[in-house]
Amino acid sequence: MHIPPHDNRNAPIIDVNDARVPLNYFNIVKLSRGQAFEYRVPGYETCVVPATGAINVEVEGAAFDAIGTRGTDVWDGEPEGVYAPQGAKVRFACISGAAEVFIAGARCDAQFEPFAVRASDIDVVQYGSDETKTHRKIKHILGTKYRGRVGRLLVSELFTVGAGGWSGFPPHKHDTDRLPVETRHDETYNFRFRPNHGFGLQLVQRQDGEVGDAYHIVDGSTVILEKGYHPCVAAPGYEMYYFTILGGLSQRPLVQFFQPAHAYQIETIPGIKDMIAKFK
């Protein structure tokens, strides 16, 4: 499902226990210098990630200062964030001229300690090629290196490399717990384009062998993925970014199931197996 860009007035875009993606939580908070925002999400662990701007963050009294390195847009530097355990009281204040802040969450019963993720901690994977129209870069904020420190939440940023091309290809899904071939992970995206009048398409094929849906995605679009195969594509001439939230039902590691008719293309895309491994 596509949620068009809108002024959410710092209220959750995907709230707790959403019937479509109950394992996810997502908010976008916009602040000016000196303004602050406070939240608590019982039953959900969260990660605070400035899209732009810098913030000071407090999690139950633990302070993490000067989080965020980016100015103009999400292409302007590396991401940073702060992990907060489920139900924690979180407060952050803008220390730059302005800040746009993503709050990513996943349902979680366990309790962990808060920590900061600095630019130097980001785990970067680049794969694909211009020839296969699949060239992209993934910046893992909460990836495999935090195994044992996080419950069910995976957070990353995905970039098309160059202008135009496919992402999430070959078509794959993760809507059913049936280990070892697939896990149930609800997923939420928020898209950005450079230039910001760019656009793309999000495809969702909910039943194998049946025609699916195509959503016109623009700068600021949010897409929630509760079921089905879901590749997306950026139009020629535009770079595409999407902030990605994954929440697992029974485990944190993601096991993707590639659509059988297209799965052979895994062998044609350079580096894709390393990308798959980084979500585990």
C-alpha cells in the first residue's frame, strides 16, 4: 500500500498494532533549532535516525550528543542513529538549523541497552551493475553487526547507484514464517529522489501467477509491505533512496524467498549474495 507524502505533524505514519504491518512502527519528526520531541512506544524497540540535521538524544537518561551529519539531503553524508529499547522514554532536541528525523520501530518483548550508531559504524554493501540495471548501495544502520544487542529490528538505507534502475530484484517476499526458506518480516519504506521531482514505481505481486499492483512513488512516499513480491524501480535520470524498516515475527535475521520464475537471476547480479547475507 502507498501512503502519499503529507504533513503528518509529527504523528506516527505507521502506529503501533497497525492491522497491515503490526510488526512495524514509523514516524517522521520535523524540528527547528531548539525544538524537542519526546515519545515512548510500549512493546516496540526503536531507532532514531536523522534524515537531515543534527540532534541530541536522551534514552531513559542516557545521553547521545550530536547525532546526525547530513545537511541538504540524505545523499549529503553518512547516516547516524540511536537505538532505544522497547517502551523507553526517548527525547531528542534539534541542535542544527532544522532536522528531519526518522523513527523506525519493530515489535519486541525483550529488553536491551540503548546505544549510538555513528557514521564510522555503518556497514556498507554495494552490489549489482550498470549492465544489469541493478546497481545499488545499502547502508546498514542496524544490521548484522548488532546481533544480540537488538531484538527484531533491522534498519537500513538503500540507494540506487547512478540514475535509474531496479531495486529489490529479483522479486522476493518475506511474509510467511516457514524456516529455513522464508521468514515473516513486515517492511516499511520511505522514498526520496534526487532531483526531488524524480519518481519511480513500487510493484507488489501478492499472489504468484496473478497480476499485481503498481504504485507511483515520489519524493516522500511511504510504502508498507505486508505480503507479496515487491521489486521497485527508479525512472531514468533520477537517483532513488529509501529508508527501510524490517520487523521480524519470530527472529531478527531476514530470510527472503525469491520468486521461482525469476530466482535464477540471482546468478547474474554481481555481489547480490553478499547483500542477502548482510540481512541475516
